[in-house]
Amino acid sequence: MNSIRVRIGVLGLALLTGFAAPTTATAAGTVPSPTVEEQRLDKAVPQEILERSGFDDVAPGLSRALEGARSYAQARRILVHEGSALWRRAVDRAQGRGPAGGDLARDDDRPLYWARLGMTREVRTWEPEFGLSDQQRAALIDALERTSRGQTDVRYPPHGKGLRRVLVTGFDPFTLDRDIRISNPSGATALALDGTVIQTAHGPARVETVVFPVRWQDFAGGTSQAFGTGGGTVERTLRPYLKKVDLFTTVSQGRVGRFDVERTNGAWRGGFPDNDNISRTETVPVTDPASQPQWTTTTLPYKEIVAANTGRFPVYDHTEVTEIPAGGTDAVVRPDGPTPGSTARAGGGGNYLSNEIAYRATLLRDRLGLHGTLPGGHVHTPVLQFGTGNTDPATGTVTDPQFLQNRQDIIAQVRAILTVAVNATTAG
């Protein structure tokens, strides 16, 4: 996802840096228009994906449910219920439970993504008779986002003898204006592994997963009418669990034909536009910036992961970063990691949101005092590619045999990597 690197000023002010959706004034508040991300729903490909998975009933079902809401509190209960139901439905479909709903492969992450956008668009443009303030509408969207991403569904059984707890994160599809057919193997992996048990040499490991948006605002903190109150979403989601798990890894789509275990993460946003076509070029905004490091490091057992035979794709210990050396002004690529006192311009995972989630998760680990005890870091999957002859988004189909095989192989290899990681970090 984030091997994309954008030099300072390449996008610059030519891109929007503070998107706010157009609004219509009402007595209670404002009714935002659909976001850029939500507007893509009306295109043919999203509609085909929803129809071929049976998820085309999700947004209409929410609309009917909201018709019965007579208060903000009742509306919130409906959204929590429907958001949670969407997450469980997507997980069940991916893991072979219940009806497939259509001929689209069960392990496809795209029905969840597009169905969620249909739901958020319903809430964003909803005008109930009892009225909604801007803050209430934002809170409703936030509740829907969190529940439909599995962020409120992380539940481990009590610690038992030999039971390990693993937390894995994935991402939504992105670069949809380049190819709206795109799937994200990290999101598909999250659906395939949520609630599953991996058998390791040291006993069972329970895996719980969550999915994050590809939007700068949600990572930064604060409240936005356009995006709900999802700011600071990484820390808010992970903080309750990092002291309870035995291993965590954030996962995203990275480079073609390879897995990477990212050694170092940088405190820099490189400006590449997100799913709402918003750009941010700045230091990663965190709480207590005075104590913010320029770099954080993985504590995953990268040597063991790289050495193991986990699947068809090669796995690399990726150490390259881009920095401004201490006392310097120009960015320099360092194949072996940052030098003392340097300023980050790209971590191993680049300077987009997968670098940022890795940076935030490992910084949270360190601020909780867990650097020496909790294995955690970031894994980049291969790019999920369409088959030969199906690479043109204007004429291509939404799936093909090679695409399906690639996704299955990536999911299986992430599972194998987790198995190696648990084995390598567990005492006998």
C-alpha cells in the first residue's frame, strides 16, 4: 500500500488539504452531501460487486430500519446493530458460513467495503423528523464505521494454558480512481482470519482482526463533519488490547510479487491522496508531539519470518528508509535504515497510511512500555494483481482465475507468517 512515495511539493497545494463536503442547511444542523468516496458507489463496478455478493440489500435495509427511529438514541442503537451485523456477515461469508449470496468469491473484501459506504451515505444524507445536530450525525457515522470494521468486536477467550492472542489489522481498497475494481488483500486476510485459531508448535493462537479506512483524517484525531469522529482511530482501537495480546501486526498491500517485514517506520506523511482525494504532507500528528520520535522499529521476529518457507512469494526484511540527515536539508535514501538524529521522510513502508499505521501502532506499543515484551510491527503483502489480459480497468472484469488464486495464496501466506511469528516468540 505504502511503497508510494511523494516528494514534498509534488502534489503540494494542487490537491485539497482540508476537504469538507458540501452541505444543506437545516434547522437542526447541516446535511452533508456524499463524500468523494461515497460518490463512487454509483459506478457500475461497485454495483456489480454488491449484486454478485448479495450485499446490495445492506444499504436499503438500513434505510428501512432508520425509518422507524424516533430519537437520536434509537438511531444509534440501530446503527450499532446494523454495523456489527455487516461485519459478522462479511466474516461469515469469507469463512464459508451461511449463504454466498451470489457468484463472487467468498474471500472477497470488496462487498464489505462498498456496502459500508452505502450505509454511511444513508446516514450522511438522512433527514429524520426529530433533527440531528452536526455532532450527532458525526457520532452516528462514527458508530457505524467502528462496528462495521470489527473494531468493537475484538473478543479473546480467557487466557488458558498455551493459548496465545494475536491481533491483525487490514485496510480498505484504495487508489480507486486508478482502478475501481481493486481489492485489498490485507482486508481480505482480516475477514478470513477473524476469530480463527492457528495451530502452532506451542499450542493454539486465537486471531482477532480489524479493518481501517484509507483516510488521513481518521488517523489524525479531531472531529470532522465529513468523516465522523473517527480521528485517532488507530490508537483508540488498539490501546485496549495491546497489553492483552501476545503479538500484533498491521498488514497492508505493498509491492509487486513480494512480502516485506518493515524494519523501521517514519513520522512523515508524504502527501499521496487518500480515498476522499485528500492530501496531507506533514509530520505524523500524534498526542504529546514533544516526545515524538522520528522513527519506530519492528519487534516482530523478522529473521525467522524471512528464513521460513511460508508460501510462494518471497519475504524480505526490508530496511530501506528515506531521511534528511542530521544537519542536512535534502532527503537521502538509506538502504540500511536511519542514521542518528535524522528526520523521517519515508519509513520502510513509504510515507502513506500503511507506514502511518505501523508508526502509530509501534509508538503506542512503546508508550505503553511494551517495546521489550510485545512482538509487533508491519507486514506488507504483494500487490493483488488481475490476470493477464484483464489489467485494463476500462474493459476488464471484476474477477478472474489468477486474481482469485493470488488472493488465496496471499491470505494463506499471511497465516503462515503469523504461525512462524508466534512460534519464534513463544517459550516452549
